Amino acid sequence: MKANFKILMALLAGAFVFGSCEKTPANPGSSSGGGFEEPVPEKPEYVNAIFRYHGDDGMGDSDWWELVLYTDMEMLNTTTPLQGTGPGQAIYFTLNAPYNPAQTADLHYVAGDYHEQSNSGDFSEGTFQGGEVYEQQIPGGIMQIPDGTYFCDFPADGSEYEPDLLKEGQFTITANDDGTCTVEGILVGTEFIKRYFSFTGTPVVESETTGGGTDVPNSTLTEDLSLPQFTKAWLVDRKDTYTGLVGDGESPRAFALFLANGTIDVSGGTYGQTITGSGQLMRIEFFVSWDTDVEGGIPAGDYVMAQSYPDGGIPRDEIVPGKLAPGYPDKFENFTGTWYVNLQENADGGQDWIDYARIAGGTVSVARDGDACTLAISLEDCSEPAWSVSGTWTSDSPVEVLSY
């Protein structure tokens, strides 16, 4: 994904109804004599095709393929979301092709007739998945990404495009022994316009995903990071947010400690998660005993990063006092767990993430002397190999507690 790419999509409210052909009001005084006339459909000349094989869809009854057709133009990204240097057109298809026992990118297995799904859970062979838009968090905001099957018309001036989410229609893919193929059909989407497409030639055939993609890195560090002298601190009692087992005698509390400098302020909003200003921010989440009073600060001790599942969940036996919560992956809005972020306010009133790191390992040692507190931070980001995020923070006074 290109970091500066945005798609602004106005979603249509209510149910979508698709007819066999689209109609537009006739112009007054036209030869039609009033009523409706059908517009002349565009038929872009698609001269490029990429088939991308992803293997079994998990159900054992079909294989997942991507297909991208595009006109004579440069494509900057051929996975979703498509990006191109217009003027030009492209169609992105998500196909449920016949199951290939060999699980190889054999073009003959994707050949056949395709039609729309009977419902959103229909992944039977010979169907294409209807277009949709989903939200993906990115540093500093949310990106709307089209998926399934959709048409793109890239403007010549490089401005943003609105994808036509294709829902109904039919098409045929023919594969030849010499490596060539033919794709031909008509689809209709949210713009109620017939999208004619035809391609004949030698396509690019790839296995899995190669190039492009929508994955956003969870760390931008390229070297070890020495933390600055943080001048501000806030503490939030997040209670039993990780277990929901209030007062069971076993559930720990989660304390979120925010350390910052510059003009950063996290004291507004709910849970101390409305962050404003510019500067560096460290968020560390500690698991402490249930009977710990947040007004007394973080108890002394050595805290070790809890192990987590790839999707971000933490096993129950890791949610215990003396552990740290790792940063939750791919969550940039109201991020949780342990993170480092360098923020800069922009002219739009938002914040740019200059650099950042989701923390996945390491320790924090807490020393206490009355209200005085010293943290020896020795953490690691989620990169492979990991970069260290380390430093020391001291305070002689109690940390400000934010309301939950």
C-alpha cells in the first residue's frame, strides 16, 4: 500500500436493486420522443491481465484467485486497492475457482463460467465475490478499501477514484495450452452501469501475493531507539478490560501508563485515549493485582511482556500480575497495549505518525521510594529481527490519574 493513498467512497444507503439493463432519462426534444433511453456502454480496451493464485479458500470446495484487467496504463499496485496512473480503467475480480488438488497456479483450473454468489457465504466454484468496502486503520486515520470485485476509472489528473462495486453479471475465462487466455463478460454494480470487458492474450500468472498489498507496517523503526526524557505522565486504570472477570480474585487490573513530551496531551476524552499535540509518546500497559489502588501508582517489580497470539489476543494464563500487554496489531485508532509513537500535528487538525513501533517483547523494571518512581525500560518492537526501545523515566511526585 502506498502510504499517501486514500479512497473517498460514499456508501449508498438501503438495499441495492439491480436490473437487467440501466436506464437514464431522455433529453427533452430527443428523437426518442420522451421516456427513457439506454446510454451507449463504454468498452475499454483491456490489454493486460494478472492472475494471482491464493490456494484453497479453507472450505475445500473451491480455490481463491484474483484477476486484474487493465488498459494501456501504468499500475502502481495490482492488489487491492488498485492504484494506477490514469487515464485508464481496471477491474479487480475475486474468484472462487474449481479446487485444484495439486494446489498450484494452473491457469486451466480457473477457466470456466462465473456468476454472482447466491449469498455472501457462497464460495462455491464458478462464483465471483461481489464488491464491498471495508475499513482499515492506518496511522493517523482510517482508510476505506474496496474488495471483492470492482471497476476503477483512473482520472488523468491523478485524483482519487470512486470504485464501482460490481454485484451481478456473468463472464467466461478460457485457458489455452499455449499460455494464452480469453476473459469476456458483463457486470453491473452500484453505479447501475454495464461494465463490458474483454481480454485476449498472454496473462501474468502469480502464486500467492507478490507486490503491492494493503498491509500497513506495525513498526517503522530502522535502528534501536533511545527514549527521550519524558516530561509528562498519566495513569489510567483499565480495570478488567482483558478478562471481564470482575472481583473473581484472579483477574488482574490493567494500568495504562502514558509518558510524553512536547505538547502531547492525553487527558481529554474517554479512557485518556484522545491524544492531541506534537511530540513523542510511550504507552505501557501493566498487569497488576486486582486489589491495587491506582492512586498509589504502579507497584514495584519486574514486568515481562506477555506472549500473544498472531491476531493480537493474549492467552488467559499470560494475563497475570507482573506481565505487560503487547501492542495490539494493526490497531492505530485508540491503540492498546504497549506502543511508541512520534506525533506531529498537521494543517488539517489531525496528527501525522512520523515514526512508531508496536512493542512485542522486553521488560520494564519499576522501582519505588514513596511517591518517587523510576522505570528502567528495555523493550523490543515487533520487527524481525527486533529493534530495541529503551530508556529510563523518573518522577518524584505521584502520577496524574485519569478517569476511566
